[in-house]
Amino acid sequence: MLKFDAIIIGSGQGGNPLARKLAKKGWKTALVEQRYPGGTCINDGCTPTKAMIASAKVANTVFHSKFWGIHSHGLSADLPAIISRKNNIVEDFREGTLKGLLEDHVEVFLGTAIFNGPHSIQVTGHQGESDALTAEHIFINTGARPYIPDIPGLKEVPYLTSTTLLEEVVIPKDLIILGGSYVALEMGQLYQRLGSNVTVIESAPQLVGKEDPDVAAVIKKMLESENMQIYTGTQATRISKSGKLINVEIATGTTREMLTGTHILIATGRTPNTADLQLQHTQVLLDEKGYIQVNDRLETSAPGIYALGDVKGGPAFTHISYNDHLVIYKNLFENANLSIQTRQVPYCMFTDPQLGRIGMTETEAKNNNIPVKVAHLPMERVARAIETGQTRGFMKALVHPQTDKILGVAILGPEGGEIMSILQMAMLGGITASQIRDMVFAHPLYAEALNNLFMSLEK
């Protein structure tokens, strides 16, 4: 039995920095990783997808270059080269992660962690070797994986996930995507721009169901303008294989239809990686979906065991996982008494243009009887957007009528995430809509349009 002060299970964006900081504090620290250092973000999520989305954006710009007065001669997407570039970036990030852990004297174990007692685990390595570890403090950062719905026939067809699609070296001719949320739409636009014919099937009445209807409607129109076929309020009722083709039976109300594609991507959400842990040997409680239950300090129901990142449910974002480690670390060593209930939760969808979001939606304000004024500015009235030829989308902000404080923001447009971040800092610092309306911004930035955004409240 190898004794440690701390064991981190999972090399994600919360577990890695926590392990390094604990080791620097003098704690003997072990980190166990089942797959690759870096977790979902580096290996399957943010890093590889954004690298490939950058290639797709170049393809789209070249394809439409005549709009800017530039005449290109032919266009072809070299997917193996795109995959190779993506893999090189992922491997650099992965190696950098491992190097940082080892430099800070974190002992890294590659294998599957299984609890065999309240504070002890067995690690089975990739070559069959086994190590027994114990620690007073254990931090679970095992993340989540794609959720596969129980649709008749799905198990009999060669479906793709957001992980496996990234290794395809042939551009799918006809790609059917089940799901209409953030990952589905990013991947859909990516492959449409590389040459696929993409069809999206979403069971909810609108795409990106957490967003306001006006945001969802513009996103749908935007993607349809790129020739993506989108179904909302539609169920996939049966899936079958016919030779090399995949058939998807769909139902929209009383209407039945058969879609045929060469590939199918399942992008219907995520499910937590808790089954392998065998948490029945601990006092850690799970919810009905298998997520680890935590309090607002990320403590589980078992003393000395914490959970951070996607495995605990809640907002499944890399930056939230990273912030989780700060909450734990500062509470342990700085008596900070931080709570995850009071932090900001910004996020982005990296379609082109981007969606940047922070705070409440207009729908949430109405449902909770919170009075708001809505500032709205179409991107077609933003000087920088007109100059660059990127006028799709709009800026939107919710403002409290009495305090003039900003309560929520949705920026659907070029560099939407960067513009949202400006307003996020304003929200944190208590800067009012009127102050931003009269603020001096450099010309001609996208951010300068925030003057006009809040001027719209005066009309």
C-alpha cells in the first residue's frame, strides 16, 4: 500500500493544477489517469475541435473570397492534413501537461482507479500491473463521456461520437447529427464547411434549448444559410443500416420521414465517468444520473473526498473545472470559504460567428418575475462588422431598470466571446449600462459597439 497525502483521480483541467499546487505545498501527491494527460479539454474537446474549426473557417473564407474582392482558383479540404495539425497541437499540450506534473514531483499512475475502501484505491495499469494507493484526501476529476441514447437499431450501426469523429480521415459525404446543442452545432458547421452535407435532428422545439428563442432562431437561420438541414421538435425513432448507408426514421409531430446518410454522429449530451470507480465502497453519493453529489464547497458526502469538473454535474465547461480547483485549494489552505454558488458562469459556443453568454437569459428573467430592460443591437449596425463583412447575429444585454446593473448578456457575432468577457468584468465590478454607454472605446473595434448597444435603451 503506497501512502500519499492526496490522490487525484483524473488528469483534467481541475485535477492537474490542483495536483501541482498540492505537491508544491509539500503534500505527497499521486495522480491517476485512465487515458491521456489533459482530460477531455486537451484530448477530445476544446483543443482538437477549435483547431479543426480554425481550418474550416479558412475553407469558408476561401470559398466565399469573391465577396471580399479576392478570386481564388479551386478549393479542396485535405482532412488528413487537418487531422495531423490537430494531433500535433494535442500532443504538444498533452506532453506539456505531463511534463508540468512530473516537474512538480506529482507521482503519475496510468491506469484505472477503483475504490476498494473509503480512502484506498487499486490502480490497474495498461499492461496489467497493479498498485494500491491510500490517502486522507482524494479528489475525483474523472469527467464525462458522450451519452448514447436508447434508440432502436442504434447499437447495430457504426455510429460516431464527438471523440471518434475527430479521428476520421475521410470527410463524411452525408453526416446526420442527433442533437442540436453546442457540440452538435460546432461539429455540424465544421464538417459542412469541409464538404459534408449535414443534417441536424433536435428533439426539443428549438436548437440550444438553454438559450432565448431569439438567439436560437438566428443560430438556426445562420446555419441553414450554409446549407445545413435542421429539424427541430423531431424524434429519431429507429436507425438501421442498408449496405454502406445509415437510415434514420424521424417523426415530427404526425409527420414521418426517412433520412439517409453515410455517417451518423451522436451528440445528445454527456454522462459521468463514475461506474469504474466502484463508489459503493465509499460513502460518496450519486444522483439519479450517476453524477457525484457535492455541496457548494465541492465536498462529497464522504469525509475527505471531493469532486470537481464534469463528474459532479452542473455547468460542464473547462473553465468551471479549473475554477473548481481554486475553490478547493483556497478553502483548504487560505480559509477562503469560497462557494461555487456565487461565481460567474460565462461560456461560448464556437460556431462562426460565436455565441458568448453570461448571466441570466430573458426567459429566466420573465419566469422569475425579474424586471429587465433589453438592450439589442444587430451586428449589421456594427461598423467593424460591416467593414469585415461579418454582419450575422446581434448583441443583447439585460439591464435592471432601477439599478442600471447588467444582469445577462448574449453576444452572437464575430469575437462574441471576447465581447461578452468585457461585459462579464463590468458585471463583476458593478459597472452600469450607462457607464459603458458613455465609455471611450478604441475605434473601430467590435467592443466600441457597446456604446450603441446601451444607447438602444433610450429609444
